[in-house]
Amino acid sequence: MAEQTSPEKILASVGLAPSVNKPDDVLLVQRLLNQAGAALTEDSDCGRNTVAAIKDYQRNFLSIPDGRVKIKGVTSCNIMLVE
């Protein structure tokens, strides 16, 4: 049975290594970051602009941004609340 990507949650970590950076997860994070005010190209590529946007977003609630959106992590929980 094939895995289905939920439009509401990531299935693996996104961001700096050792993140998995599955394209569907990266695209979801990019979309959510854009909803939060980032100006990313939604291209499913976790490049330096996406990592910088993750860190910028994390500065709102982490004293030391790590550039990673982990499953059930603080950033993931916060970013999923963006509407």
C-alpha cells in the first residue's frame, strides 16, 4: 500500500541535515511559511532560502533556531497553526 501525503502534516523532517526533505513535505512547509509571511518559491526544494525562512520563523519561539521542522516538534506544532 502506498503512503499518502496528508495536506495537513509532514511525514518526515524538513530543513537542515539530517532532515529527510521529502518533496511533498518541503512543499507543505514552504506553503505554510508563505502563509506566515515568507516569500518563498514553492518548488519542493529545501534550499538555503527555505532553511533561512524556517530559521526566521523559529525566531518567534525558539532562542536558538535550528533550521529544522521535525515531526511533532515545536516548529511543526507552531507552523501547523498558521492559517
